[in-house]
Amino acid sequence: RPLSLLMVDIDHFKRINDTFGHAAGDKALRLLGATLKESTREADCVARIGGEEFAIMLPGADMSVGEDIAERICRHTATLAVLDDAGRAFGFTVSIGIASLGPDDRNSDDLLARADAALYRAKRAGRNRVEIDLARAAA
């Protein structure tokens, strides 16, 4: 049965905290968490794994389904607005890396490492984008 993993990271989160304050950063995190839940299926598992990074397990989803969900999340997040305590509005974007479970994976760490590598490719390629695991894309 297919399984995909999305790694989601808020772009320039430190800048949000430095410019608008940590309370505004917390609002952005909560808003993103709600958006991730709204943008995924009932069977999917959304979890904050630290800082501004979230993981989403997509049981039964191959790379194509995972990419569709990730693109939807990326587009939706870019339309969000947060108000800081002074009433200033700001938006934010996310970068997302996707990997799908493969026959060579020995454990969940293999899947996590590939999704994380795809996430960092998205960051290096300019942020506010989705990158897929190159090993699985070629297979």
C-alpha cells in the first residue's frame, strides 16, 4: 500500500518573529496547522515536529496524490493573512518536500531523510514551492 510523507516548513520564519513578534509567529503556526488539517484527508496525520516544521503522513497516497495535496497547501498558505498585536497584517509561504515509501526503505528514517532532502531543495530553489524526492521520481 502506498505511503507518502510531506515535510512542510514556513519560509523565513525567523524574519516573522523578528519583525512582528513571537506572538505573531505563534499565530502563524496555529493558522498553518489549521490549514494543513483542512487541506488533507481524514486519514492523513498532521504533526508539528519542531520549530516551524510540520510532517504529514499520507497513507494510501502515491507520489502523484502527495504532490497534488502539497501544491494545494502551498497555494492556500500563500493567501493567508495574520494580524500581529499592533493590527499589522502579514502573509507567509511554505516550502514542501515529498517522498513516497519505496521497496528499498528499511525504516521510517529513510523516508524522512528523502522528504527532508526534497524540502531543502525547495528552500534552495527559492521557497514557496514543492519539490519531490528525486530518487522516487526517477523510478
